[in-house]
Amino acid sequence: MTINTDTTVPQMGIILYTDGGVRPRNPGPGGWGLHGYTYQNTEPKKGTGNPDIVLTNAGYVIKKEFETNKQKIKTEFPSIAVVTPVMYFDGYGSFDIDVTNNVAEFGGVINGIQLGLDTPNVNKIQIFTDSNYIVNNFDKNVDGWKKNNWCKSDFTPIANVPYWKELLALREQCNEKMILLTLTWVRSHTDELDGVPDIPGNIIADHLATVGVMRSLRQGEQGRCECFNEIKQSPPEKYWNTEVTKNPLIAQRSLYFSSVQKNQNSGVYFLGDHGKVDDILGKRVSDGAFSVVILDEPDEVIELVKDHQMSLVQEIESIFMIRLNQLYKPRVYKELQDYGSLAVSPIKPNKLDLITHDKQPLTKEFFPPIISSRAINSLEQLYQHLLNYLSSSRDYTATDITPLLYESVEKKSKKEVVTTTQLRAEYKPGVPSMIVKVGYTDNELLQTTPIALVFTIDLPDRNALKRLETCNPKVTVITWSVSPKVFKYAVVIEATVGVGIWAGVYSNVHFIKP
């Protein structure tokens, strides 16, 4: 028996949520996932960083429920206490053969117990799993099966004997090390369909199990089969505070690209907001807004999603959209950073649309690309205007409107005066547009005329302009003639993080009054 006699090292508990799954059939390619934390039984000195949960020695508790029922919990469950996290764990694994859903669940439970045994100074392992099969039989039947030579009472052989043997061996190791092992059933991840909030541990374990499934599927598609296990640990500081660094030039909700797009340059993004109905992409609507940005540093996650989506296309001309409001959710962005294309899956076997592991749509395929190709053509033209302007083409008349949008403000401190750039105060939330006098060429003569620039269509929205304050922005309206007495216009923003062009490509035509 191994006993830790070093009393100077505080003992810890470990709580792990585990899950397993197979797809698209049972048995089939499978994966397991786990998430949890080690803790010390001390009152935390600061919050978890997640405003929705409380960490206890009995797992996660929804903070709202905990605060509402604090006295009831204290009276009926006096052993439950708020604890201080020491380390967080996230893990997943794949299988080298097709497995049943029960075997996938075993993968999570067994790897969770082994993690607890391998973690120094742990004297309590608590596993939460949604597998009734494992929990009930572990508590009631497995010892009898072992005595009965792994048969039921009617002498019929039981299933999954190797995994039951491994589970019992791990339990024996816990007993030898005087570690308390508990397996507890917890309801499965249900997306709050019944109105009861899901526990974060369930959600994360479910997502990681799906990462494992996707790895098994990809391995099968590539003709190779191997078991893969990965468990990483993270300190509690900022674990829940995932910071997404989004380039301020990315200011619209959708990104578009074509499988045969001529300009597949890294860091060049075709963006837009085509309205609430996705299938109208390419339809000429007055409030259709588009932009093209060239970033100094490509967004690694956007590039990853584009590359993976393109890898699924088999020489077919398609147009795709990435939903940026979904991609830039902190949890989604972090999962894509951590697990790459394993963090997404096709919505259906015969469709190329991708969803995240919480079943939210991430990309959409426009096929056949009939109307949507018009949008790509418009964006390619807009991109060409940007390149031509940046190359100092004489085809454009430029009007610098930076002073109309931004102002320099001096801030005094004890040591120095600092000058900063700020968006002018008159552009408050809700201001729809600004009137500017722009230059244009009429019969080779420079003229001026007022036009209205609409925020979110001709310009980025106010919040994006606000984020650009620290990027030394220069904002220019460019105009170009399309016929006598008619010109088109767009807005170019040059900044330290890149350059971009914005236009309402269906409404940026100005007719000069006689």
C-alpha cells in the first residue's frame, strides 16, 4: 500500500466530467472526452473567472441556483463546499477500430481515473458520466460478474469484459493508494431543451468526445487507424477568460469565398452583410454591404476554416460563407485554435456546411452558385478598386475624411502629455449616417458634391471605427466615373493593422444634378 506521508503537501481532490460517442453508426468510429479540475478544500480568494458557475467539491454548480438555494444546500448537503481550483484538465481520444457507444464511454471514464491516479497528492477522484450502464453495473454487478467468471447469473457472457477488468484494476490501484473513487451518473448534454441549464463540465466533455470522434473518422478516411489520447492541463488564471484578438478591420458578420476564387491570398478577406436571409446573397438589395480587407497578419482561425472547407470540395465550383459572429464566439474560437478542423463537422454526410460541436452553423455552401456568384464578382471588382487606388492610379479622386471622423485629444499625466486619436463624440450609437463633401472629376475638372455615407453600409459600424482608434486610421472616400454625370464611390481605411475598402455595391452610385 502506498501512502503519502508528506504532510507539508496539501491533499487535493479531482473532479472530472467524461463522455463518449460514436458516429455515424453504432458501432462506428468513436471518441471520448473529459474535462475537470483539481481543487483544494479552501475558500477561494477570488472568483472562478466564469460568472455563471461555482466550483465545489461536488462539481460545478450553476451560480444562480447556488445563490438561490444556498441555505438549503448548507442544511441538506453540509459536506458540499466551495473550493479553490488548482488546475484544469481537458482531454480527448480516438480509437483504432469501430467501437460501441458503451466502449467510447469507457474510454472517458478509464482515462479520467488514470489521470487522477497520475496526478500527485490526489486523495479523492470523482467521475461524472452520463453512462447509466457503467455507473449502475460498477456499483452493483461487476464484482459478482468477476466471481461468476464474467457471466451473468444465468451464465450468459457479459459484454466489454476487457474494459470492466481495466476498471476494476484501476479501482484496486485507488484502494492501494487510499484514494476515494466515486462514479456518479449525471444527465447528458441536452442543449437546455427541458429548460434546465446544462452543467459546463458536461458540455465541454461532450465537445471533446466529438473531437475524438472526428479524429477517428478522419483516420478512417485516410486509411490509417490508431489510438490517440491527449490530455492537457491549464492553470486556473484566465482559464475561462478566453480573449479573442479580432482585427478591427473585420467589421461585418459574414466572410465569402469561392472554390475557384482567383484571389485566394492569405489575409485577403471578402466580407459583407447581405441581410437576414442567407439565400438572397447576390440579390441586388439597397442595404447590401460589402468590404474587402487586406490584413497585415492573417487570422489563423479564418485560414483554418477556409482551408478545411476547401479540402472538402472535389473540383466543384461552390461559394461558401463563414458566419463570423459564430466563429468569434470565445469558446468556438478557442476550440478551433486548440483542435483545428477537428472542432467542426459536416451538418450532414452529403452536405459541405460545417457546424461547431454545439450544433451551431459555422459555414454555408451556396450551390449551385448562380445568384451568389454575383456577390463574389462584386467583391472581386471592389478588391481591384482597392489595389488600383493603393497603386496610385489616376482613375480615382480621393477625399480625406479622417478629420471628420476622428480627433486628436491630449491627455495630461504627471510626467507627460499623451496625444490620442478618438472617434468624434457626435457619432454616438444610433447615428445612422454622416454627410460629407467629396471630390469627383467631371470632364477632367475637379468638382465637389455632398453625399451621405451610411454606417454599416458605406462605412464600418461605430464600434469598429471605435476599435480603430489605436491603429492610426486614415479614412478616404474615393470616387470614379462610370459615365458622364455619374460616379461611384467607396471608402478606404488605411491603418497599422491593414487596409480595407467598404461600399454598398448596389447603392454607391451618385447622379450629378444638372
